Amino acid sequence: LAAAPPRRALLSPSLPTAPAPLRLRSGTGGEAEAAGGDRDKDGAGAMLRHLARKLRASGPVTVAEYMREALTNPGQGYYTRRGGVGESGDFITSPEISQVFGELIGIWCISEWMAVGKPNTFQLVELGPGRGTLTEDILRVFKQLASVLSKCDVSVHLVEVSPKLSEIQAVMLTGGKVQPNPEDESAYMKGISKTGIPIFWYRDIQDVPPGYSFYLAHEFFDALPIHKFQRTEKGWCEVLVDIDPEVPDQLRFVLSPSRTPATQNFIQPEETRDHVEVCPEAGVIVHRLASRIEKDGGAALVADYGHDGTKTDTFRGFRNHKLHNVLSAPGTADLTADVDFSYLRKMVQGKTATLGPIKQREFLKNMGIDLRLQVLLQNSGDTSTREQLLHSYDMLMNPEKMGDCFNFFALLPHHRLVHPAKNDKPESKSPLPPVAGFNELLLK
């Protein structure tokens, strides 16, 4: 792969504090281009006209509503229509850079499965699986460790709203051998992986059947709709998206004239920042994951750009591997914001234990990426392959590239970290094995 910039590697400048209706600059890392400038490419004009009609009829909308329309509108949304993952798309992700990334995630799942006594069922659930590359790499590990999993009923469950991406996933994982499910079934499509494991597709996590599961969310939470808030002399106001009255078919940011319902519900009294982004949908999903893990066991592993409640304005767009004005040509670019892991931890509400966030380079080092790289280098005969392996390793681990941008965060049952309280003598309890990735992986 060429040294394309990793997805979401740059941050937008902070929005200035301004009274409504002063224009706010969109997060581009440079001067904002006209929102209608390239609206006729890729059918962007239809989405812009749709939004313009909506804004003229009902007034400004929240950033969350704008993101939802731009990304998942059934007719013109970015993910439903394009979904540009990969070198030829709009952004590139860690699994696309190196197979080692997915292999180590597969080892993490098996390590945790073994640590709790090898339950006889094992559901791998991926949220927003992109092109299916991560799941494919994990399934390759499962095949290589088939003897370990021989007495376990393994299945794969993919939560995907994009028809286009689900087709790409089906080709990659099953060779295209899938069939639609009846309307009354929770999965809309099913098939068998090339390694013989059943795969099911769903539109919502609530449709995934209950059971002992590993939930993976790689670059999933950062694409969920956010609300943006600005502290002003009048108190907290919400950042909204509106039509610019001075420029036809151009969008702009404005501030709400007073507090909105979201301002009252999502701003914490102790908040010290002047600009805050909150993703309520992420809170709902992480709460559901925690409830499932509390009831059925398993774990969730989140890997994403993010912070621990410290950053302010991180909303930005990506198109053709470059930063893109978030308000320009909606529906043609990936929109994203850093994940607030402190908010996810709070929304778990104590149902599970949480670990992290820790930096990607720390997690992968703990998982043995250095040893895996040495094995691959020893087994590669040609110079170009070795150079590619070293380049991929650098992309994943270099603090200036993906090493420090990405964080890993896990949800685990409380008993995984602390022995259940019993009347046993403490000395009779065997020590719990460390959690791989967050501690150094014990290779046996």
C-alpha cells in the first residue's frame, strides 16, 4: 500500500466562541471551500438540495441530525451509497494496512475465551465491519487454531447498515455465497465463510441473538452522530447547521439562541471545557453491550481515535484521503469525531469492568506484534515484501502515525478481573490470568 494518510489523522481547528448567528468555520484544517462547490460530482447535489429544503422549512438542525442525513440517508448517504474504505476510497484503516492487526485481535478473543474456561459457544460480533477485512483476518486465526476451538460452536454476526458494504463483505468472507433471510427473521442475510463458519448480517445490534459474544467496534463509534456545544456569555448553546442566507445552497454553522433540550441533557454541571462534543448514540450502544456482557459473558473491544474527556472540537471530514470541509458536498465524504472514552465509561454504568483507553502501539506491543513481525520477516523471501511489512509496522506503531492516534478500550465482566466474593480462603483462589493487550500476552 502507498503511504496514504491514516483515516482521521488530523484535527480541525477549534470553533471560536461566538454569539449566534455569527458564522462558524467548519472543521477542515484550512479555509472552508464553498459547500456547493462540487455538488454535482457523485450526486452530491441531491443531498444538498434535500438538506436545503429541510432547513428552509424547519430551521437549523443539530450537528447530529446533519451527520445522520449525510452518512446514512437511505438514498444519498455516504455509507449507504459509497462507504469508501481502502486505498482507492476516502480513508484507510488498520486492518487494511496489515493482516497482523486483525490476527492479533483474533488472538485477543481466543485468549479471553480461554481465560474464562472455554465456553462451548462463541459469537464474534463486529459493528460496522467495513469491507470485512478485520473479520477475515480473525477467521484465518480461528482456522489456524481450529484444534483449540474444535469443541466450540463458533459463529460470526455482522452489524451493517450499508447495502453496498454488506455486498463487499459477503464477497470477501464467503466468496459471494450468501442468501437473503425471510422478512420475519432478525438477520437480513446469511452465508458460510470460506473456512466453514456461519455468518449473519443485521441492521441493529439488538437483532443479534443473545449469547457468549466478543463485540468488536473498530472505527465504529467515531462515525456516530455527535451534538456540539459552545460555552458563551449567555451560558451553553448548541452548534447547529443552517443555510447561509447570503450564499445560495451553502451551509454554515450557527449557535442556538438559547439552551436546547440536548444542552440541558448532555452537558455535565462540572464541565470545564468551552466546547464539548457528545455522542448519545455511542452511550446507548455501549450501555447495551455492557448489559449483554453482564448477562451472557464475553467482552467488547473498542479501537478508535479518541480522548479521555479532554478534547474539544474534533469534527472533521475525509475524502480521497484528504481533509474535507464537513459542510461541503454532504453525502460524498466520511464525517467523523474523536470518541470520548470517559463518556463511554460513564455510560457503562458499572454493569461491566472497563480497561483503557491505552495507545494502539502499547496494545499491539503487549499482544506480541514485534515477535509476529520477526516471524513474517524470516519467512518472506523477497525484498519488496519485507519492505511492505516494515512500512505497515511503522504505520501501525509510529506515534506520529497511528500508534498514538488510536486507543483501545475494553468491557469485561467484573468477575474477569476480580474473583467473585465467596467464603473461600483467599489463598485457595488461583490468580486470574492477565487481560491480553492491556497486560503483556503470556505466550505458551
